[in-house]
Amino acid sequence: MRIAKYFSVPLALTIFLSGCGNDEDNTIENGNEPEMNEELTDENEENNLNSNENLNEDINETNDNNQENQNNESINENNENSNMENEETALEDQEPLYEIDSNIAIRPIDDADEEIVLLTIDDAPDNYGPEMAQILKDLDAGAIFFVNGHFIQSEEGQEQLKEIHELGFEIGNHTMTHPNLSNISEEEQYEEIVHLNDLIEEIIGERPRFFRAPFGVNTDYSKELMEDEGMQWMNWSYGYDWEAGYMEKEALEEIMVEAPALGNGANLLMHDREFTKDALEGIVEGLREKGYEIVDPNLIK
Ligand SMILES: [Zn+2]
């Protein structure tokens, strides 16, 4: 019954019909990248001048509280899963070793290994999310799956989300219907972000800690929401699985490992797609051959 209210989000179905993760989406994401990076540099300076540290502290406190409440609830609800929950609790209680620099790169807080990269899978769980999660799990590689609400309205989608989460992956918020946030009202942005947090929490028992805006477009209001919700937003260093020429296994495997933007702390963007699934193992192995380890998102503040 609680889920029914999300169908009443007026823009949900119309925007859903316009699709997500198609060629148009890819072109826009790609086209936005250079502009986005400039904007981020300005914002970073602004954040440093203002209260980035205080904000991070607030976020930590909120996260700690949320995690405690959620863990208690989970343990009460699922006695049979208590071993698994305890393991998760142990991981989540670990001090963060990394933080997000300029809303993109992953940097060590103290002396953690800096030769790491973050894997992120957007527009999930579409068709291949659980399979991608299983492949990564078998490779012992962590990742954030950034989820859209229109994929988790059905029971099947909700099962897929649970499966990805139960395999140990971080679930991020990628909005309810994948709009460009700069084209919609504040009320609609609230629905897109906060209602998806509510829905994800109903399904997996935890609210997302991380947010990635569709097309990398954030607004002043969405950034305010991040503070209110105790979330951290991130864009990405590079990604290719939406570009012509890289929408197949071999080319994608190669470019993701040879990309000019690959470096310590790089934030790698991929999508829930068949050829990306097929390329995952080669990408992870190639990155490791180059000396990079795949960071566990649980260790990111
Ligand atoms: Zn997307």
C-alpha cells in the first residue's frame, strides 16, 4: 500500500516513457562532461571557503545514527539473517578510509592505499544488475549501483534491488525517473530524490548515502537536499559505455583500462547494460594489472 503512492508522482510515468540510458541520454551525459568539470572546480573552491568540514561531520553523524537504527531494525526483523547482518554491521562500523574530493575522485583520508578506483553502475537495476553484482562479487570488487525509481516499481525490480544489496553492494540514488534536475521544479526534485530514498528504504531497509544526478546536472536545491538528507553527491571521472564504438565488450574493456583519465581515485561510470556486464571481468582484471585496487564503497565517508 505504501508503494502505491509513488505511482501518484505526476511526472513519474511521463518521464519514464521518455526513457533512460538510451543514445540520447548518452550524448547528453557525454556532452555535459567538460562543462560539468569546470563548474565543479568553482564549487569546490566555494565549498572549501564555506563549511565543507562541518558538513562532512554532520553527514557522518547522520549516517552513524541511520546505520544504528537500520541495523537494529534489520536484526529484529530477520533473525535468520542475523549472521549476515552482523557481518554488515562490522563493515559499516569501520572508520571511513576515503572521502570524495571535488564530488568526483576518491581520496585517502590518512594513509590508506591511494592507488584505488571506484566502480559505479548507473541506471540500475534494469536487466543485468543482479548478474553484474554477482560477477563483481566473484571478483571481490565493490561498486555502487545507482538506482532509478522506475526500475523498482515492479515486484521483479524490487527483488533485483534486494539481490544486489544482499550481495553486499552499496545502493545509490539516481532519481525516480531520470530527469534533468535543472528542468523541473523544486517540488519535483524533492519527489525525485527524497521519495526514491523512501522507496529504497522500504525495500532494503537502508536509505542511500550517495546521489548521482542524471547527466551530472545538480542544482542549488538538489545540493540543499543532499545536506538535509545527509547524502553525498558525486559525478564521475570517465565512462564510455554510451559512446559509439565502445558499446561492445572488447572495445569497452580496453578503453576503461587505457583511458587518459585513469589515475588514483578515479570514479568510473558504467551502466546496467549487457555489453558492460560482459566487459566487467576484463575491466576489473585490467585495472588490477595496472596496479589499481577496486575500493569498497563502505570505506568511503
Ligand atoms: Zn543515468
